[in-house]
Amino acid sequence: MQVTAYLTGYCSLAYSDLASFMALNSIINDTPVKPIDGYTAAQRYFLAYGQIWCQNVTGQEARKRVLTDSHSPGRWRVNGAVQNSAAFQQAFKCKPGQPMVAENACRVW
């Protein structure tokens, strides 16, 4: 659980930085950030965040890593963080009770 809280905090901080950058860029250039390929900038941030941790390992290797690696598996590094992220839920219009919305969200920072 500590790993999830830790990752949630960094995911939130990085997203906050992105949001600040987009707002500043919009003000300076007087142009809003437009969707690309149907995804908003916020959605693209979370898609990229998920792609960083993509893994393709066998069941045997996954079991070995859980027992020997101090890091969470990629799936949980992503899902565990974004399920607790209000920004993710807003970006993808997730509603309470949906799989990507934690019932008891962990908020860090």
C-alpha cells in the first residue's frame, strides 16, 4: 500500500506540472491546447504514463518478480496510481463505482 501512495503522489505532482505548463503556454501563446487524435492533453498525459510501465512477461516471470523485486508490477504501478487520481477521473469522465475509480481513494500531497 505504501508503494501505491508513493506513486499516486508522484503521478499527481507530474500532472500538476503539466497542467501548469499547459495553462501558461495557453496564456503566452493565446491558443488553447487542442486535442490530438481525439485525446485531450490530459488524456494523453495519462496514456503516456501508462505506456511507460507496459510489460509483457510470462506468469512465471511475474511470480518471480513479485517475490524478488521491491517494485510493484507495471499494471499496479499505473492502475494503483490513477485509480486514486481525481485528475484521471476528470480527464476520462469516470464515475464512482467504475473500475478505474477507487472506492476509498488515497490522496497524497
